[in-house]
Amino acid sequence: MKTLLLNPGPVTLTDRVRQSLLQPDLCHRESEFYDLQDEARARLLEVYRLHPQDWSAVLMTASGTGAVESMIASLVPPNGKLLIVQNGVYGERIASIAKQYGIAHEIVVHEWMQAPDLARIEACLDANGPFSHVAIVHHETTTGRLNELSQLGARCRARGAQLLVDAVSSFGAEAIDFDKANIAAAAATANKCLHGVPGASFVVARRQAIESGASRTYYLDLARLATLQAQRSTPFTPSVHAYYALVEALREFEEAGGVPARHARYAALAEQVRLGLAARGIMSILPPEHSSVVLRSYALPNGLDYEALHDALKAHGFVVYAGQGNLSKQLFRISTMGDIEAADMDRLLKAFDSLVK
Ligand SMILES: *Cc1c(COP(=O)(O)O)cnc(C)c1O
């Protein structure tokens, strides 16, 4: 039995992407590699139809956190200041990164279940500014909440600040209006909504933002990566096979209809699971209109702890995901990224029947 991954990345691969890993061994100093790198960078901009004149997609060999770290460390200028909107684990991680690099910052802390409070964010911008950037997690995978970007971006634009977006678990599946939201850059990874394998991640950034950034990190220096990649070069040895998979996944993504199609596909699967679990007395934590289509969190049924739930579902061929920190006692998470069909989710729901009475 094939085990299906319902955790928030890495995802269950399509056969087409899996087969792409078996292409010839490639030296990263040969033109074949640079063709691959060029195609990946061009296709990443195409996902949101960003114009290469103004935007650059910069690849790196790292997990999603590497791309977020690169974006924060490289794009806040030496004399810049960062406001961090925090309502989950990944917002906390951005704050840890800012602290690690000694970047001037303020944090607007929310409860993990709360939506960002625009009034509090505006008050902080006004009381402690000027800020060059505001960092926010688009889809806070901690809870499945989709944080709104465009209204926040408009408030920031009025105060001369641009958004740095952790879009690791939304890039490719949720709409992002880069202009309206006044976004300077978004960081993401190959192995979530794009359906590649772990090892390749990227920052999509305004060229102007890269030029006015800072050089605080060696390996993750965005400006150096951008410059060398534009010259068909690379500073270090990239995860060549992960790039094979990323390019194949991006081709498949475009052929399938791009962001609208992936959004619709995930939405149908997420709603199928939400309604099916509700019928079995297991309720989603957030209403669907506040949730991403990528992942939903659900209240653990009474008398069933997470380990028991996880192990029983794994025996049926499904890997679900725990809540983080204190939430591990309250909730579990189901992501519907990857090569998953409605029939698979029917089987998942049937597997729940043997667990809940
Ligand atoms: C998965 C994820 C990350 C990065 O996690 P890695 O394990 O480093 O790939 C960052 N932010 C969000 C919102 C995520 O969901």
C-alpha cells in the first residue's frame, strides 16, 4: 500500500515528478544545469505572472526556512527596520531570524488562533516607525489560517513600508496580488504547493529590493545568488536533482492550469475532508473562509490522543500531522497538497469510522 502524505510538505509526488529524478547525472558547471536553472527561475515568475524586468526569482539549496532567512537577512537594509506580524510558529521563526541577525525590529504578537489585528499593526507602525518592511506569514501553517495581505499592504504603503512574505505554504495555491499588497519579496519552497521535492527553495523579489538590501549572511546572500544566477552561474553546489523535480513540477503545474486550478483542486479536497469529518463529529478549528485551502486543523475527538489517531491512520496508509507546541493536545492537521484524489479522501474518511464512534 502506498502511504499518502497529508502533512504540510514534503508531499506525495506525481509519477511524472518522481521519474524526473532519474535524469542524467549533471555537473552544476555545465550548460545543461544552467538551462535547468534558467527554466526554473523563469517558470517561478510565471506562477504569478511577475514581469522579469522588475522581478527576479532567486533559487537556493535549502529548506523553506533557508529562503525565509535569506529574504529577511538580505532585504532589510542596514538602516532599515522590520515589523513582524506574529500569529503562529512561523511568525515566531521570522522574529528569531531578525534577532539572530541583529535586525532592528518590533513584533506585534497575536494569539495563535487570532487573525492579524490591522489597528494594532497600524498603531505599532506609527508609534515605532519608520519601518522599511513588514514581515508576515501568508498561510500560517500552525493553524491553517490564511492571513490577509492586500489591506495590510495598503496600510504599509501609506507609511513607506513594503511586505516581506513567508509564502512557503501558499505559493502556487493561494492568490497573491504582489502589487496591491505592496510586496517586496516572497519566500517559498519546491516541496509544498508546487509538488517538487525538498532541497530547492526560492525568493521571488523585486529587483529594486535586492539592490537596496544588505549583506548579512554568507551562504544565503540573496544579492550574490541573484547576480550569479543571472550570469548563468551559481556560487555553490545546488541540489541538482531537486531542480530537475522542481522544473518538472512547474511544467505540470502550468499544464494543469496554474494557480486557479491548483486552488480549486485543493479547495475541493479540503472541503470534502472538512464536511466528511464534521459528519463524524470532528470539527474544523477555523471557519473555511478564514482558512487556506492547503491545510486545515481539526479538534482532536474526545478520548482520542494524537498518537493513537496518527498511528491508526498510518496503518490505513495516511500520514497526518500533529499540532505544534501547546496545540498538540487540542488539534491535528490535514493537508491536501500533493498527488491526492477525491477517492483517496473517501478512504481517509472511512478510516476515521473505525476510530470515532
Ligand atoms: C513549511 C513552512 C516553512 C519552512 O519549513 P522548512 O521545514 O524549513 O521547509 C516556513 N514557513 C511556513 C509557513 C511553512 O509552512
